[in-house]
Amino acid sequence: MPVNPELLGRVFPPTPPYLVGREKVREFSRAVFADAAVHTDPVAARALGYADVVAPPTFAMVVQDLTIQQLLAEPDSGIELSRLIHAEQRFRYTRPIVAGDELSAVLTIGGIRTLGGNAMVTSDAEITDAAGEHVVTATSVLLVGEADA
């Protein structure tokens, strides 16, 4: 089944709150070789004016993944994980993610472009804090390969 064109403009419900833990930030930082002290040492982060350790910019993917899982769970999407490639990723930050943040995200499908039997699906995950304030917009472009005949 090809990607459902009716996904365009679809807005998914907010994800459950995700509490950003200090150890999760540290683990992620190690995994992506973000070795600045601000990512692992609360004292260093506080010296720079943050309440706790600061997540590397790509940490937003942890929260965005919750929204992508919503998309993949849609029975009418036409998107199968076995045909999916994460083609592009962008972030637009209002402020950094800090341990202690409680974040939720809302996914909107902003574009579907067909290329032969393939499709490019663009989505924006608007990630907000517990007060509803914008933290980051994570934009993904997913390449969905042609379904087997």
C-alpha cells in the first residue's frame, strides 16, 4: 500500500509527558560524543546559568520518536518500518533541553511528495515544556520505499 495522501495535514494527539532525566542526558551525551561538561556535570551547567545538565541538540529525537511511533502505528498510513529510511532531520530551538524538563510533543504531517513509487513524508514535532512553552521543533523527512509488488 502506498503512503496515504490523506495523512497530509494530520495532527496527532500530544504525547504523554517525558521527564528528561540527568542520567539519560549523560548517557545520550556519551553515545554522541558530546563531551562538554555542560552535558554531564550539573555544577558546570549551573555555572553557565542552567538548572541542570543540558542535553545535546539531537536529544530532541528521544521525544520526537514518541510522535513517529504514533505515525507508524496508524493502520491507514501506508508506512511500514521495513520500507522506511530517515532521510533528513532539522531542529529549531527556542531554548535548550535541560534535565528536569517535562516535555510533550505534537506531530503534524506537513508534506508528502511522491517520487516514482517512493514517498517523502515531512513531519514537524512541536515539543513543549510543562508550561506549554515551545522548546524545539524537530522536523523529519522520512523516505518510504515502494511496496513490494
